[in-house]
Amino acid sequence: MPHMFGQLFAPSGAAIANIPPSQELNVWWVVAISVVVVLVAILVFRLHAFLTLLLAGLLVASLSSHTNLDRYAQSQLDAGKMTANAAESFTFQSPQSRLATAFGETAGKIGILIALASIIGQCLLESGRRRELSIRFSA
């Protein structure tokens, strides 16, 4: 798999800059920036948490260096979770495409659990047990 160190992607997925590896944004800085964005968006701008998390996910996907994407794709390839073609195409996908793919995989894994939890919550609300449970847990 070819390595193109430090290639950043524009929202359209086109390469906009080649930055030497020594000047790449450290992964922990990306995490810190995304946490700050989440906190500011929710606490200051009062954005909905779902939209804020999507924004933070897009930010992380946009700021991820090509080196880190190569490293992740190689680890998935070594673990047998990706084919060679999928691993190579992953590094060249747009940030939006990577976000949509990850969101779809996550929703597919936990979607049924969330649906069942909402059904149980609605049943508790209609039966009146919600108030009793909240009093019991707060005591």
C-alpha cells in the first residue's frame, strides 16, 4: 500500500496539501480539539448533541492524517477485518464517506438495542412506573 505522508483532505475529498510527517497534527491534539468543539457547541451554542457529535466526527475525519489512516487500514488488514482493496481505498475516501460508513456500522450494531430501550421507556412512562423508579433511584 503506498504511503503519502501528511496528505490532508478537503471536504470534497480532494488533496489540498502535503505536509511533512514532522508537522502533522498529533492524534491527541485532534482528540482535544474535537472535545472542545463538542463542549462549546453544546454549552455555548446549545446545539443538539446528535448534531454536535456528527460535527465532531466530521472534524476528526477531516483532521486525520493520511499516515494515521494508513496505519489504521494496515492494522485492520492484519487483523483480517479488511481486504487489501478495501484497506487501500479506505485511505483515499473523503471524510464524509468515512463518517457515513462508521455511523452506519455503529447504527447497525446498536440500533436494535436503542429501539428496544425506547419501547421499554415508553412502557414505563405509560404504566406510571417511571415516577416510582426515579424516586427509588434518587433515594
